[in-house]
Amino acid sequence: MDASKLRLLWSVVLEHSPESIAKIPEAFFVTHILDQIESRVCLSRDEQHAMQSYLQTKRGLILDMIQG
């Protein structure tokens, strides 16, 4: 995943309030964020997989970052 896609991902995450993103059920977290990213840019299949993997493995970090 290149730097511009990573910045976009964090931009989308930071648009949410800490409370709203914490309320997104874990099962829908990746899909919700990925859908918002894909509404702005077209992702290749490889980019989709990279973002899914990143979001799945970094969910705890993302929640800590926006809440702290």
C-alpha cells in the first residue's frame, strides 16, 4: 500500500468521532472503512486486500489513536 492510500485511510478514520468508530461492530469495521475509501478512489484487488489486512491487524491501534 502506497503512502497516499495510507493517508486516505487515516483521513477516513479521523473523520469519525472516537465514539462513533468505537461503536462500529468489529465484524463491520473493515467493511465500513473500506467502503468509505472506495467511494473516493478506485482500488485494485491488491490494494483492497492490503487495506483489509491493515485494518484487521491495526484495529486496536486505530481505536487507541483516535480515542487518546
